[in-house]
Amino acid sequence: MRGKTIEILKEASDKGYAVGAFNTFSMEFTQGIAWAAKETGRSCVIQVTPSSIKYAGAKVLGKVVRAVIDEDTGSVPVGFHLDHGKTFEDVVTGIEMGMDSVMIDASTEDLEKNISITKRVVEYAHKHNVTVQAELGRVPYVGRDGQTVDWSQAMTNPEEAKKLVEETGVDALAIGIGNAHGFFREPEVPDWERLEKIKSLIPNTPLIMHGASDWGKEKVKEAVARGVVCFNVDTDLRLAFINATCSHIMPKCDFTDPRKAVAVAREAVKDKVMEKIGMFYNAVL
């Protein structure tokens, strides 16, 4: 069942748990996520990036994700979200694909430019009944950032977060407290005091954690207790899919139907999503 991402996030906030926002680029990935939501009976968000849209095509991928949500999630609300839109055009494409929420990531810009870009996106998206997530602070990537990031400068400034939310009217905010995308080396202990400060200044704004695929239940529990309501998961799903595919094919490839391998990988994605949903939902309950 299609749900509104912002309603899913607000319910999580009200009831003291977190949800997962899971990345997809194909039918099999999307089905794995949807089946996990239905089997657990827990809401989640299915999201795509501009690079996945380029890979599959906007119209095709939009129809696939919407169809899977409609057909395979039962009565469980599942949102459809644009992850890391970099330009206004990315946002327009996401809305045309039928997404109910979009992210504009202007985090590499200075604060005033970030506010200006985000405000334009909010004004456009809200006219189309679509909610917006912004990002403030830098969540490093392998390949884009060196391993010697100055974390004190990269993490979200709480006062700037308050200013961005108030001046743009954005609906949710992705923050940095020592989290990083992919296999980037993170600080051993996230900046929990910074997270608490951000939450105290923007108490009604859902806080999103990117780059936390590899976070264990203790870190997740601490983050949820301090106000995080959504964790983005991409890398762990890719690894689950690839590892299952390789395990099925090797040591010898003795079949001619590729669906056999892909079906195994799809189940691996479902299992990983179920594991994450359980961790996020039970973090502080």
C-alpha cells in the first residue's frame, strides 16, 4: 500500500522507534524490500537515487516501484522517495515518477546557498503535495573524500540546522554526527551530544541518518533514543544481493535460467531488510 513518507516518519517519532529507507534500482530489489515490509507488518520507505534513475529510466523505474508497492505490500504503508537529488531537475523528475517525498542534497554548498536551493525545492514540491528532506553537514563518501576528514567541520552545526529548517520550511533533515557512506572510516563514537542539541532545536523535524548501513544495534539504539527516526540502507543490501548471487553461481555455473540466481539474491535482500526493520523498530521499544 502506498503511504506518505512524512506520515511514516512522524508515526515513528510519536511512538519512539525508527524506520528504514531502502535503496533500489530494479524489480528484484524492490520486491525484496516490499516483501520484507509485508512479512514484518512494518512500514518502510523505498527510495531511488538519480544514478539508479539514469540506469533504469525514470518512467520504467517509477512504474516498477509504484506497481510493486501497490501489489506486494498488502496493507502496510510504504513510501516512495528520491534519495540524494542533487539538482532541481532531479526533484522534478522524482515528482513526475510519482514519489511522495524527495531529498535535495545541497550539503556541499555553504549554508546560505543550501538554504536558497532547498527553499526553491520546498516551494515547488509542496505545490505538488510532496514533502522534502534536506541535508546539512557532510556525510563523507569513499572516492569523494579522503580518509582524513575534519569531522568537527563535517558534522551538522545545530544552530545552522535550526536556521535552515526555519527559513526553508523543509519537512525532514539528514544530519551528520560522525556517520559516513559505504566503507568510509568513521569515528568510533558518534557525537551524541551534537545529536541531542539538534533535536532540542528542531524537535518537530524528523531526523534522518545516512551512511549507517553498518551500524549495529547499540549505535542504532543510542541514535533512536536521541531522536533519529529513519536510517538509510544501501550498501548492506548490495552486499547481500551480490554475495547471494556469487554463492549460487560458484563454484560452477551449471544452469541456463538467470532467474534462479536472481531469485536467490532477491530473497537475500528481503532477509537483510527484515533484519534491519527489526533492529530499527525494536531499538528502544
